[in-house]
Amino acid sequence: MSHAHKQPGVVQRLQEFSVPLIAGVVAALLVANAAPDLYHRLVHDPLGGLFSSHHESHNEHGDCEQAGNSSSHGPASVTAVGFVHAVSGNSHEIHEAHGTPDSHGAAVTTAHPEEQEHGHSPWALAFIVNDIFMVFFFGIAAKEITESCLPGGALNPPSKAINPLLGTIGGVLGPIAVFLGLNSMIGQAEWACGWGIPTATDIALAWLVARLLFGPGHPAISFLLLLAIADDAIGLGIIAFAYPDPHNPVQWIQTAWIIPGVAVAAGLRWCNVQNWMPYVFIGGAFCWFALFSAHLHPALALVFVVPLIPGPKRDDGLFQEDMTQSHYSPLEKFEHQLKLPVDFGLFFFAFANAGVSMSGVNNLTWIVLASLMIGKTLGITLFSWVGSKCGFPLPAGIGLKDLVVTAMIAGLGLTVALFVSNQAFADPAMQGAAKMGALLSVLAGVSAWAISKLAGETEFGRWVESGMQRIVRSVVPDSVRIQPARQVVRSSSQSGNSTPFLNALSIDQPPSLGVWVL
């Protein structure tokens, strides 16, 4: 991330400690459990009709039946508001509308409280937050990924990022493996589609906890931020392709609207337009409509145009605190001018998505929580440790204890995990249980603090080394030997081989297919 404008002290502290996001979670839990009807109306009713006398009635199971409200499901006149109703009612009912025939054969639409972000109430808080506001949230994430590819960035040159990227792979595969494994033992078949929930890391909270535990300037912070950005990039792909609308197939032809959106952004770049707004509000609008009408999530719209916004020549580092830079590129201005409203807008995102009933906790909650806390820790630690033994060392200044603490912090999956929960499940009970697991992932920060304070570096490093060796030996056959990194580099340099990774595995006999998969 490039430099940021200095906000007044109180505002800057609120942003730094993610206070709006945390406050939104607390407010959502309080209102949803104390006054569930009020919470439903605040989140799912159109904002202009919150205080009208006509709103949904709930049955004894908490479901919300809407009868006779066909205007949001049938053809709508093409007006400024009717256009959105037409699109949301006819071609973009994501996880929301479930038409069931009544005794006369007519369709009666039953909508659960958690399922009205899109088709039912296009001007409800949930729709505005999840389909419009989150466009800018993921746009800023795309900006971080774009800058990390510049000279000086975390992904440039690629060799600099190999070990963190190996950790990222482990940080995605580990939670998926734990989720599917636990679900096969204590879960239900319909929960299996929630495998994508624990794959991403909350960048802001992870940075906050890492800064508190390691102190400013520690290399583990940059290592963690690269992990978080990379697995959030993977998370974007998971949201886009793993969770399409289950009721309406993806209309791939509609994604053709992305082409004029990208063409507009490329044309603006070619004309050297030094203002980010046309890129976002013209090019981005085409992409938003493309995803919306194709039944893909429109929150990812800016991913296609942000890389085309003119940016700096190099990346000065993630979350830089130096405020001396006087000139900002359009890409930097995009972030600077939106970061304050996005940070505070996360209050409404959390309020609209974190309102789950405490009574809804079940095994799915613990599966999600374990996948984040255990899967992330084991996956990142194991893959980065193996990478270090294969000749791709950890960044200087990071020991095994730091690696484990960093991996535990990466288990903070609040924001994106809440978002993916909406996409993974249509049933509000499943959504609520999964979201509660995501909320409880804040315990990952407590666990990381305990390890960082209670474990000595030498003893802990020895314990981790021994544990990793046992895990690898239990998975990799004796025919495959992992050599120490120094031995690999030394033997490679002596032999003149420039690819130590290929020599890191000493193979006595051809490995099985399972070894190649590993």
C-alpha cells in the first residue's frame, strides 16, 4: 500500500484499530438477538419503507413469507428504480427467491430473512452494502495486489515471494482440508459447499494484531500482509467461480459487457486521463452490470479496471506510514479518497452480515472456526517450512516461532468469511452458523498472543521443527527425503545447478502419484 493521508488523530486511530468493523459486529449481534424483527427490517426492507406499516410477517420458524408482492419478481417498468427491480427480479435472484406452489398451483415466494440482498429489495441495506459498497472494498484490495506487482512490491521479483506464496497455498488448502475432513466426521453433506468460507484472511485485522504482537517494522508483518493479499486474491476467484447463483445458471454471454468496460478503462489510460473517477464509474459500471446480469457477484467489478488506472512506478511497501510524499498517482488517489469512507462503511457491512442468533450455533460453527484456526496455522506453517527446506528461505528476521504466530494470526477471517457465507449457503440457519464461526475467529488473535508471549524462541522452534518433520514423514514416503536448506543451496552451488528446488527432494525411486499431488 502506498502512502496515506494523515487523518485527525481520533479518526486515524478508529481506522487503525478497525473500530467501525468491530462496532458493526457488536451492534448486529445485539440487535439481531434482542429484536430480530427490527434487525430484519433494518437490513432487508427497502430503506424508504422501513417505517411503513406494511412489512413481512414471520412464521413460527422465523421464515418470512411475502405474498402479493409480485412487483419485485415480475416485469417492471424501465425507470431509474424500475430498471433495478427488473434486473433483480428477473435475472439476478441470487440465493434469495424460492418459489413454491400453493394449494392452487400459484407460485408463492418464500424468502428467508438472510436471503433478500438482491432480488426482493434492491434498495435494502443488505443489497446496497453487499452489491454496491463492497465493490469499492474489493477495488482497494485489487489496488493492493496491483501495486504489489510493481518494482519494490511484495510480488516483485517473483523469487522474493516464493516462500510467502507457498505459505499462501498452504493457507488455502489447509482450511479446505480441515473443513472437508471435519464435515465428513461431524457435519452434514449440505454443509460441504462451505469449504470456501475459511480460505481468506481479514487484511485489516491481521495487520492490526501483527503490529501489536511484533511491533512496527518487523518483517513478519510484511510476510503476513503478502499472505493476506494473496489468499484474498484467491478468495476473489472462489467467490466468482465457486459460488454462482444456485437457482439460475451463470449467463456467460452477459460477461461480454466486461469487454467495453475494460476497453473504456484502456482508452482512458491511452489518453493519459489522470483522474480515477472515469475509470471506476464508467468502465467499472459496465463490469458491474456484466457480473450482475450474469449471476456472478458484482462486488468484484473493479477487479477488471483497477489495474488499468495509472499508478506509481514502484511500490513503497504495504501500509506505509511515511506521509512525506507530495505527489500521488490516480491509483493512489483512488485509495486515499475512498479509504476513509470504506473503512467507516465497514460498520454497515458488519451490521448487515453479522447479525446472527446466538442460539444458531451448531457443528458447522465449530467446523468453520477450526478450519480457520487450525487449518490456517498448519497449512501456512507446513508449506512455508517445507519451502525453506527446499531452498526458498523465510524472510530474514523470521524464525519458526514467528512463522507459527503469523500463521495463527492469518486465521482471522472475519470480513471475507462473512461475505462468502452469504454466497455459500441459501439457508439462513446455515448462514448464521457459518457466520458465527467466522466471528469467533477473533480467538485466533488471542491464541497468537499466547504463543508469542508464553513460548521461548529456542524451545518453541525446536518443537515446531520436530513436529513439522513428523508431519512430513507421515505423508511423504521414505523414498523422498527433504534436505536442509543450507545443504541444498551448498550442494547446488557446488554442482553448478541453478535450480535448488529440483534438488531439494532426493528421490531414491520414482514417487507415486500421491507424492506428485502433494
